[in-house]
Amino acid sequence: MPDMVEIKIPYGTGTRSCRVPHGNLAEVLEPRGVEASLDKEVDRLCEALDQPIGTGRLEDMVRPDDRVALVVDDLSRPTPIRRILPVLLDRLADAGVPDRQITVVIALGTHRPMTPVEIEDRIGADVVRRIRVENHDFQDRSCLAKVGESSDGIPVWINRRVKEASFRIAVGNIVPHGVAGWAGGGKIIYPGVAGEDTVDGFHGAFGTDLRNRLGAPNAPIREDIERLVGYVGLEFILNTILSGDGIIYRAVDGDFCLAHRRGVEYARQVYAVPCRVQSDVALVSSYPADLDFWQAGKALYSGELLVRDGGTLILVTPCPEGVVQNHDLLGYMRLSPAELLARLQDYRAQDRAAAAAARRVGLVTQRINIVVVSDGIGTADAAGLGFAHQEELQRAVDDALSAHGPDCRLSVLTHGGDIFPELTRAGS
């Protein structure tokens, strides 16, 4: 009987576990340990606000008569908004800005609206009682303003409340991102509060230009993001970098480009994790990107970096909202990556975001095998994505190890929604 190692990985608010023979376990990749504590979070935020990067202090920039748009990310992101906003609102009050002139705009991109209960839970009951809070609607033209066109002719539509504000503050979090290289910065404006046509341009670039990839330091789409944000204006950002357990490790604020670049340096300290080998099998939790497959797919792009050609990726994800609500991803998954590329290039894909995601998923399934262990994605939907489905994690692991032979290697990725595995030498 071989020596066994118990592996425990995040699964929603709980965990899933399995046992792996010690001789088959290659490595376990998780966020790197950093010093962070809840009782120091306000100190971290205040330190950043007292030393902005590339701008003056917030309370010296904003005027008492400004109409302030506070743009925040939604429940698909781990940003601790309810712990951040009171600090920011105190600074705005110190500058003389009354609550009635502040609106919180939730940057949904193409995600579904947040419910009142979700808003109160994420933003905080005290803030909701004080400040107007609105969901962004990417499809309602009455709530959008056209501010120009991109260099390749894409119309730039932006949330009207954000456009008409005289001072815009963006609050987000910096982690590796499968399209923009790294999240944060101006991305919360474009595509976060952009219109449907504009968002399609963002996601179309994901499907057509493979340089837009996880952890890329200079993803082409980042340049596009920052150019298009210039059409709107973004006076100030506050971005957090969290530890693996969701506590604020660092915060950066100020200029949306310069502060973001500093934040990426901090984020790399946590989430750019060296890996020594490409394995036959990777066991990957989608945590914290667990809401639906649209989010959990992030773990697919990080996890595949661990797997050799012909290997197997076991994606463990709860997905309580299934595959995705606002896109026909399963419909586009019926097409080959080559056909999807053609439709993206000649603009025949009506839902460019879904077509782009389908192409990238399809490229992964052409190279490796995917098994999904999920309560929210059943056998039929898994097959529609090109995956096998398995209800029991242990069975999925045992089957994969059996398929690849007694000497196969298995790697584990505990936070697949956030980690950027960096291969340190050629894998086998």
C-alpha cells in the first residue's frame, strides 16, 4: 500500500479533499505567504492614501462641489469593498464632499445585476443607507453615453453616471487576469462600466490575440484599456492586493496607470508562484472564482500551464449559477476554434464575448483533457463545454492517475482563480 497524502482544496465556502499517493505528487502551488492581518487593514489603506502614486492626496484633489462616482467591482471579485468604502468616504467627508453628491456604481461588465441583499452584504448596510448605489447596465442605452471610437472603429459607450461625474474613483483588486495580464487599474472602467458594443471589443481581443494572456506584463489589451479610459477620465484609483486568505496585504492608489504598475509588483509577491514541472495531471480549485463557469474558467487558464500535452486537468468548482447567465457560451462551444476565430475576425459572432471565451476553452480542450467536479455543472453542460463530468473528487483523481500510469505526476493548484504559475524550467 503506497504512502498517501491528503490533499484539501477550497470549494466555495468549504473544502474538498482527496488522497494521492506520495510518489505521484509533484507539488502543491498556493499563494505565497505574506504578512497580513485584519486589524492592520485600515492602517494599510491609510498608508496608501497618505502616499498616492502619481497624483496628489485624494482630499487635496477633490472639491466640495464635485459629483463623485465611486466605481466598485461586483460579487464575482474578492475585493473587500465593505471594509474599504468607509475609509474612502471619511476622506471625501474631510474634503467637504456631502454624501448626496456621491454615487457608488457597481462595475458589472456583462455580469448579472446584483440583488439588494447582495449589495447590502458586499457594500455594507451603513453605506447603502448613506450613499446612492446603482448597478451598471451594459445593455441599456439610456444609461450610457457614447464618448468616441477606438482606433479600430469600436464605439466607446460608457455608463452615463460615470461619464457625467466631475470626479471618478475606482476601487478594485489586483490579481492575475486571463485577458489583461493583471486585473485592476483602468480595467474597472473598460470594460467594467462600458456598453455592450465596447465590451465586445474587449472580449474579442481575448479570442483573437493570444498575447492577451494570464500574467502577461504587457498584454496588448492593457494598452487599449488605458487609451479608452482616457475618453472618460479616471482621476483616482484605490487597488488592493490580498493575501491568500483574503486580507489586505498592500494597497496602492493615485494615478490609474502608475499606481496599477506598482500594485502588480506587490501582486506578483503573492500570486506569481514558481512551478518546477509540467505534470501529467493537475488538480485545480477555481477558488475564489466560484460563481459560475464564466468566472471559474480563470482557473482553466492558470491550471493548464501546469499540464503537459495530452495530460488531464481536474477542475473543482461549485458554480452555483451554472455555466453563465448572460452569454450563449454553450452555443458557441459547438464550433471549432478555427471557425470561432474566423467569426471573430470578420465580426459574424453576435456575442463576441462568448465566442472569444469558447475559442480559448476550445484551444485548451484540444491540448489536454478536462474533468470537472462540480455541484453546479452537470454531465450535459460539462459535455457541452468539452469536459468530462465526475461527481466524486477521489474518483476523478484515481481515474486520472490510472489513465496516465503508475509513474505519472500530479500537481495541485489551490487558488486557480488567482494564481499565475510560472514554469521555472522545462517540464516533462
